[in-house]
Amino acid sequence: MGGAISINKLRKKNKSKHTRTIQRYEKKTDDVKEPLKYYLANFMKDTDIMVLLHFLGRYLFQSIHNAPVEEILTNENCKVLDVGCGAGTWLLESATLYRSSSFLGIDLCTVYPAEIKPDNVEFMQVDVLNGLPFEDNTYDYVHQGNMVEVYTIEQWNFIISELIRVCKPGGYIEFTEPELAPKTGPILKRFYDALIELSESRNVRIRMYRNLIKILNSTQTVHNIESKVAIVPLGMKKGGNVGQTYLEVHDGFFLNDPMPETMSKIMNLSRQEYFDLFDEAKQEIEKGVAPDCEIYRIWCQKKI
Ligand SMILES: C[S@@+](CC[C@H](N)C(=O)[O-])C[C@H]1O[C@@H](n2cnc3c(N)ncnc32)[C@H](O)[C@@H]1O
């Protein structure tokens, strides 16, 4: 799959407080300059969307992390924490790649593997909103992915202070999140508007990119804040295989329970009308009237 995609770096912006890089992924059939490190797996339709999102991110960024931790993870006995680890996909891959480091995943739900896992990874059931049950300055690298729908804006402030607290001075903290596209076709826009309304009713901010950077800056305890944004045109017509893969994640997000139940109420639709309208949105996307979706990574270093 990966051979059909070429990566064009469109623009690079340097800002005073943090550095932001944007890459756009375009459907092309030629000129892959060098072999890619990671390719997209060819998934079955019903595969867990979070696992699919992990492999999509790995492909888009050609890495499972952007913080400059490669050397310490490879050569030192690093301690790594993944907060809200879910099924542990990121951790299991990290633990397999970096055998000399040790990894801990924490989550409220025990969806992670209990026994079949590399021996340098452990999991623990933790409600992170009660605070992280670790001493200050414990971890060399703290990672958190796809939690944008989980925390209210106040909880983000608390969680970030906790992530920084448990990170060692000089250690790194990294976030990876999707960002709802700014522009879309008129039918899909109805779903996006309803999602924003639903999120705001819970005091959850669905577009967190700027806020995350703002919160990190406001802590005064981290520096070297950097980010990278991957732009993926949604669907096969506009985005090729990558766009099609993102579409599967996107479908899962809007169609898996309990979203249809909750969203249809906000949109004043019956459950069936919700599914019918989503079909129309899919047709809109298939015609190429599709949003440019974004996945971003933000990383920073705890001050010494
Ligand atoms: C969208 S999933 C992301 C999982 C994983 N990080 C990934 O990228 O695949 C959100 C995760 O947050 C976990 N979660 C929600 N509230 C939590 C809490 N208060 N404490 C710990 N984990 C929580 C959920 O159980 C779920 O596994």
C-alpha cells in the first residue's frame, strides 16, 4: 500500500514558542524517494479503529514517536509511561522495538493484554483523574494518545500537570491526537457541528491542538515544545489509500455505538435517519467533497 503514496513537505513554520511542521499526504503513484520504514497494514473492515489509527499514525509520521527519544530508548534503561493506553498497541510495539527500556501502560479499563506481552511491558488499572500514583520525576518519557474526547478542558490542565510531575527533569512528554477538520462538505458538516455541540455540552474541546500548546506554555515547567501535523484528505478519491484508511477510522467513530444514539438526538434524527444521512455524507466524500483531516503530535521537554 505504502508504495502508492508520496510525501510532500509543503511548509515549515518556525514560531517563537514552539516549532510546527506540516506535511500533506497526497495520492500519487510515482517518485517515492527512499524506502519507507513503515507501511500501512491492510486491515479488515471490523478491526478496532484505535489499532488502525495507531498504524495510520505510524505510517504518516514514519515513526511511533516524534520526541527525540530514539537514542535513550535504544541504549539506556528508560522508564516509559503511556497514559490511557487502551489496548496497549503503542506500548506493545514500543516494548518490542526497545528491549532495554521498560514500559508501563495505565488505563481505567482493563482492555490491555494480561499475559501475552513482551516481558518489558506492564499494565495497571488506574483512574488518571485521581492523579497518577507515581513519585515525582519517575519517567524518562511520558506518552499519551487519542484522549481528546476523554478530558474536559479543566481535566486537561490537571492531567498535563500530572504528566509533567511524573516526568524526570530533561525527560520528554508527547501527545498524539486527531483534530477535527476545519472545512468539509455540507452534509458531513452536520455531523461535525453535532459532534462539537455534543462535546461542548460535556465541556470537552474537540479541537485541542492550540489549547494543548497553550497549556504546555503556561506551565513554565517544559520547553522545546514542538509539533508536527499530518494532513490526510479523507476518502479514496481525494486521499488515496491513506485517505481510505482514515475513512475507516472516521466511519467507526461516527457509526460505532454509542455515537449514533447520542448524535441522532442532537441532530433531531431517528437512528435510521442518522445512518441514512451518514450514507449521504459518504457519497459526498466519495465525490471528493471531503475534508482534510489532521493528526498531530506535540512533544516537549521537562525543564531541568
Ligand atoms: C480513545 S481511547 C485511546 C486509547 C489509546 N491511547 C490509543 O490511542 O489507542 C481512550 C482511552 O482512555 C481511557 N480512559 C478514559 N478515562 C480514563 C481515566 N479516567 N483514567 C484512565 N484511562 C481512561 C479509556 O478506557 C480508553 O482506553
